[in-house]
Amino acid sequence: MSFPDITAELAARLPDLRGRLIANQPLADLTWFRVGGPAQVLFTPADENDLSYFLKALPADIPVTVIGLGSNLIVRDGGVAGVVIRLGRGFSEIAIEDGHRVRAGTAVPDVKLARAAADAGIAGLAFYRGIPGGIGGALRMNAGAHGGETKDRLIEARGIDRQGRVHVFANADFGFSYRHSGAPADVIFTSALYQGEPGEPADILAEMERITQAREASQPIREKTGGSTFKNPPGHKAWQLVDAAGCRGLRRGAAQVSDMHCNFLINTGGASAADIEGLGEEVRARVKAQSGVELDWEIKRIGIPA
């Protein structure tokens, strides 16, 4: 399907815009699952000022959706109405600061931040090696792995609200909890400042290599997947509940529960977003029936059905 083209209207309202507006841009290639419909408009801002300018002038009745690297995302087959914002080069800088601090744009991949910190002899951020995705998503969901979480190292983050106003959020402003941030939903984060500690680059890189090997041994990282599908419920591990409910290897169309790690869904080739989301909902229902535990999605799902 396609949406009405509103890019000319937006461009007329934004004569000084430097970023790109693309009508009916397919989003499947921007997600790790490789599924989903188009964005009515895909906007890639040039930098923070460009993003602020855009949001100030954007009519309030046009919805805004932000996507990152697409690693933890299902875009539904009908696509996403309104404007989808994807941050790019203007948000990809990393700077090492005094006091073993690292500042990173929110389009920076988590692994790249971990490597930059290691090269600078900054310990405490190696856990990001085990998280697929970017800094923006890590802030929004308090991403964590291998004993570390975003909340443990974040000092502050910059963000822009729906009215185009720039804010600085301290760690305490996020209201972090397990895989959740309480920051305002309309804020688009643009950069983050982290606190590390002194360390030996060789030791940090060795820790990152251990994390890499652990992921490769236990997760289907070479498949079209979206990372961990469900959050771990209190007192439980999601994968164990899924396994106990007999869902390992379960299929719907070309979507499958991974045999390697059953908290991962995979697109075996040609799956639709409906296949993947429907399989996830079937898993949730079976786990609820078998254990009484209701699993919550960790993967973000956006857009409308076909």
C-alpha cells in the first residue's frame, strides 16, 4: 500500500530544512527482521538544529514515530502513517571527555560506543558489546546485558520535544526500571553522556570478546531476528517459560521461534510482519495457559496491519 504524498506540503512549510524527506519509503530494509510496509514520510535530519526546526514547524496533527537501527522493531505490513524520523550521520559522533566520560550521538551503534570506550581505556561500558541496536534505543528502554544496564552509566542525555524545544535530562529524570524509561514519550534523544572508569584497553577488549563469544554460542545472531522478544518476568526467564510451553521451533508461515534460543523469533525467509507478530502472540497465549505468566513484549511494534 501507499500513503498520500505530503512531502511537497512539508517542504513548503520548511524552506530552510537541510535533512531529507522521502515519501512512501519502504521500511523493511531498515529493520533486522526485513519486514514491514512504508513510512508515509521518512525524515532524516541533518543535525540537532535541523530536527528542532522541523518539529517546530510540523503540524500538530501529523504523528511522529522515531526508529533507530531497527534491531528491536517490527514494522507492521500496512506501514506507518505520518512522519518516521531516523537519525543518521549528524547524530553519529563519539567524543572522549575528561574524567573517563564518553559522549555519543544517539545514532551510534551500541557496539561502536563500547569499542571507543575500550580504545580510550574507559571501563564500564563493555556490556554494550552484547546489545544489538543504537544509543537512542538504549536510552528509551534502559538496554542492558552481561551485568550492566544503561542506567548504571548514564549521566545525562539531550533530547528534543514535539514542539522543537531542547532539553537536558539527568539520569534521575528517566525513571529507569527494567527495560523501561519513564522519559516523556514525545522526546527524541540526540546525544548521551556516560561515566566510565579507568581500565586497561587490553582487559576491556578481552571482556568484549568474551561477550561476543557468549552471544555467538547462544543466540541466532546471523538470522533475520529482532533480539530478545519478551521481557523476563519477575522471578522468571522468558526463554524458559517459552520452552516449557512447547514453543521451541514453533512456526507461523515463515516466522519461527528459534531452536537455538527460544526468546528469539526469526524470519526464515519471506515472513510477513503479521506472521512474526502473530507468532509472538501465540507464544504469549501458550505461556499464559501453561504457566499462568503473561509475557510482555520487549520488541517494539509500530504501524498498521495490512
